[in-house]
Amino acid sequence: MTDRPFLEHPTGAFATAVDAMTDAINRLMSGDQCDRWFTFSAQGQGSQPDSYHIVDLPVKRRSVDVGGRDVDLYSMLSRAGLDGSDLGASRTNTVIELPRATAVQFARFLDCLFRHLGIHPFDGEDDYAVGAEQ
């Protein structure tokens, strides 16, 4: 195990949070880590300019555990410009699965989900911060 986070953005390596998450999802699926839960954590501006809002979502393969949060699966898919039937989208209890999503499709879905849960960039910024660790 390394001391470095599995994903950290912004670092200058990626233009957007979606690009960074796409890379992380590709790495998750290509290694021996695809059966492990990773926590994707997004951080943006809170209700005041000098405050933070953080949302943590467990992710494994093409699944995300939304816990008890109010999330309309098909509304999120629509916002992300995705067709749920093409992706095999389903929700059971707290877990949303998109088993046929590409890495970029799943990253776009996560982006919409984070934004739905209140993540947005700080004033004067174009993007929010995101990281992932096991």
C-alpha cells in the first residue's frame, strides 16, 4: 500500500474533476483493486465563501453507494446525458449500478451526483476538488 492518495485533483495532471475520475476508474478496473470499495470524496464551497462542503461516496467497479441520500437514478442519468437502459442502470437499496458504463460515462454520472449533493466550485474557480482512497 502506498502513502499517496489513489486520486487527487487538482494537481495539474487533469483539466477537470471528470477527467481525473475517469483516469481513476480506468485504473480501478485494470488492476487487482476492482473488487475493493474506494471512497471518492468531493470538496467544494460550502454555504459561505470561506466554508467547505464535502461529500464522500463509496465506489466499487461501476457501483456507487449513495447511502440514505435522496437520489433519483434516472434524473441523474439524464443530467449526465446518459441512457440508463444502455448502461444496465439499476438501484438496489443504497447502491446504484451502471455495469455497462464506460469509465468516462461513470465519471460523468459521479460528477452529476456530486453536484446534486451540493458540490460546486469555490467562487472564482472552474472546478471542485476530488480525491479517492481505499
